[in-house]
Amino acid sequence: MKIGSAIVTFRAEWVHSLKEKRMVIKSLIEKTRHKFNISIAEVDTPDNHQILTVGFACVSNSAQHIDEMLAQVLNFMENITEAEMIAVQQEII
């Protein structure tokens, strides 16, 4: 069994309140969860309005499949939000 995980950090300079941030995060998480069979949640920076950090994980029996899945999810996330992807940390165990 292989486990792939990633922590993705976005910057949304137009966000000026926690309410706006929650709206952007909720949309990003729900759209990604609906498209892919992954576990996903906000994992860090809860008090910074303009920085959004999301973590997700997936499981497979092939490291190649995990790598492809991580790439697809990252590409999807980058395309569905106006926030700028500024950092990605990936790991396959």
C-alpha cells in the first residue's frame, strides 16, 4: 500500500476577512473532493486572511498512480481558484 500526501499553500491577496477566506477554502475543498476520491482539509494558517493552506491524501497500491493522482489534483486546484499557488510539499510513503 502506498500513501501520497501534499500540503498546498495559496496566496489570495484580495481576501480581507476570515469570512471571505472560509468561502474560498470551502469552495476549493468541496470542488476538489467532488472531483477526486481524496481526503482534504484546511491544515494551517487559520488566522492569516490571505494565506490558504490545504492538505490532502490518497491511497493506492502503486507509487506511479499516486504520483499521477497528486499531479492531477494539484493541476485541478490551481485551475479552479484565482488564488496563487505559492508552495507545494509532496510525499509518497
